[in-house]
Amino acid sequence: MLNEVDFLILEIIGKDTAVVEGLAIGESGKPAEEQLMERDENHNPAAENSTSMDQSNSSGSKKNVKRRYLEDSTHIQKKIDLQIELMEIKIYKHRLEALQLEKEIGIPRSKFTNIIFS
């Protein structure tokens, strides 16, 4: 069963990546499709749903809902902040690569690489 951290990781790397879904290579000599069928047969979603519904009914007070909302909004904000930081790093990397190319070619610094030195 996945917990909150697992869901956050899936949001970041994506649910459709090869890391999550695998490469469709069978284990122990079985074709991957056969393994998926076996896994689906062994998986009982009805039991999981009833357990999770019982837990949500027993802890469904307004305080818990508000706390969960605040936690979710905090996680969303953290994800947004990390995405912004990643974009800034990528921009900086591209500027450094551009600066290196400008030096190799022997042309003056562009407005994009001058920002590095200001």
C-alpha cells in the first residue's frame, strides 16, 4: 500500500516512467504480461477499499480534514518551489554552456552570459 511519501515521489517522477512501470522484462523466465496477470489475480482491491473507508470514517473529523488540507497544500507548495529551483539551475547551466561556446569561438559575451558576471 502506498503512503503519502510514495504519492509525492510518483508526482515528481511521474506514474508512467520506466522506473515505476518497469521495462516489461519478465522475471524468472516468465513473460511480463503473464506476471502482470498473476499480480492482478492476487490483488484484491475490494479488501483495501473497505479498510481505507473504515479508517476514513473513524477519523473523518473536521480537524483531520483541515490538517490534511494544510499538509497537502504545503506539499504542493514545496513541489512548486523545487520545480522553480530546478528551472533556475537549468537556466544557469545553459548560460555556462553558452559562455563556454562564446569563449571557444572568440566572440564577445552576449546579454545572456553577461548576467553571470553582474
